[in-house]
Amino acid sequence: MSRRTLTAILTVVCLLTALNVGGPVLNLFFPARAAIAKMSYEDLVRDPDFARAVHSIVQKCKVNVELAKLEC
């Protein structure tokens, strides 16, 4: 590869790294919202129906930590 190509790749990698590090620090990213009723994370944690649904799904799943795989 030419020197110019390597410089361009290194520049892009540095910019993406800065965005990944600086985004959460500067709060550039939008908060996560649920698909229904635009509930926040805190709302979902407090919602007993949501908690019950998550517990029932998790109980049916198997986690393979070595392969980083979740099977439901």
C-alpha cells in the first residue's frame, strides 16, 4: 500500500476511536428507547410486566460463554 493510503486509513481509525471514546463522555448519543410507549431504561426496570417477561425468556435460554453464544 502506498503511504497516502496508510495515512488515510490511520486517520479514519483515529477519528472513529475519538468518536467512540468521546461520544459517551460528551453525551452525543441518543438515549435508548423501548419500541412501545417510548419508555426509558428506568421505566422498563420498574415495570413489573417487563421484568416478568424478561425472566421468563431468560429461563428458557442457554449461554455458551466460550463461544459467546445465546441459545433460546
